[in-house]
Amino acid sequence: MNKKTIIPVIIIGIFAIAAIIAFNKTNQTAKNGNATNNTLNNNIAETAPAVTENKESEVREFAMTSFYEIVDDQPKPQYSLKEIAVKKGDLVRIKIIVTKGMHDFKIDELGVYADTKELNKEYVVEFTADKAGEFIYYCTKPSHKQNGHWGTLKVLDN
Ligand SMILES: [Cu+2]
């Protein structure tokens, strides 16, 4: 090769190398850009459930006994919990143990019923509080409600 051909070859070579370097840099930027996006997406994915949990239902658990005592020669059937407060949408779990007598558990408006007929057995009543308001839970055994076997479930609108 003579000098006249070598010079253009070198120039073309320099351009080619410059082009390769430039291309690699662009590629890296693109990769970095993707990496950043992925990190962002991951962060969003990690935090999203926590945010939804706050908005969605929580499990609210309660425990009570159901029994009667004799006051002035009169039986006083009752639940140990007289009031329960939850938020609308909560999953409500109530554990009930009957320690004396024959009782059950009912909430008319929410379609909840548990026949807690066995003594000292833990019954678990579970339902979603899908309506806001105040509801009475009570025992359906004859005259139990009238004699005090009831309580109030407050479902608060968020
Ligand atoms: Cu009762």
C-alpha cells in the first residue's frame, strides 16, 4: 500500500472506533436507564401491598365468653364483651366459649349465626362487616336477650 491509500484507511478506522465507542456508551446508558426503571418498579411492587392493606380489610379478632350468673335469684345470661367496634370491610373473627348454660350467637342484619351449644368449646364466628351501622348480637334462647344476653357491634364507615 502507498501513503495515499493508508491515510483514508486510518481515517475510516478512527471513525469506526469512535462509532463503536459512541454506540457502546449509548447502550450502557440505555441499560442503566432500564436498571433504574427496574429498581423503581421493584420499589413500587414492594410498597404497593402495604398501601393496599391499609385500604383493604383488616382482620379484627375478639374473644368472649357466654354464660349466665344468678343475680337476685334471676338468671342473667350475658356475653363478656358488651361492645365490639370495627371498620366497614373488616374481617371480624369472634371466638366464643360458653362457660355456663345453653346459648348461641346471632346478628340478624349480617346473617351471622353460631350454635355454640357445647360447653367450654371454642367456636369461631367469622364474617365481613360489609355494612356500616350498629347491630345487636344476641342469644336466641328463650328470654335470654330480654335478660341481657346481647351486645352491640359498631361498624364504622371509613
Ligand atoms: Cu343465652
